Amino acid sequence: MNPFTRSALALVPLACTLTPLAAQTREYDQEEMAKSFAEMQAEPWFENGGWLLDFDAAKAEAEKTGKPIFAYFTRTYAY
């Protein structure tokens, strides 16, 4: 067995141990998230950016203009 295979096999128990921890979901305060999202939407970079928040509207605009949709997903407002 080559050293790389031996090293990779040694990591299997660690991966099996950490996988359930990574799969756990974190609960968020929905009111706090909504407040943070509203604050983010009031920022000048967001307010003046011409962003579309409705996917159907974005698809219609993309079809009308022949431009692709640029989607940016973030969770900066989530705690």
C-alpha cells in the first residue's frame, strides 16, 4: 500500500466522526434575521444597485434584454 493510500484511509474515521457534526442544522431567530435583512436592504449599495429580488421578474428582464441573470447568494444578514 502506498503512503498516500495509507494516509487517506487514516482519515476515514475522522470523516465519519465529523460528518454528523457538520450535518447538524443551526436554528436562527427569524425575527432577528428579518430585521438584519431589512437593514441590509436600506444600505446605499443595495438600495441604489438596481437589484431584482423577484426571480420571475429577473427572468422576464433577462429575456427582454437578452442579458444573463447574475445571481448572488449570501447569508451576511444571518447570525
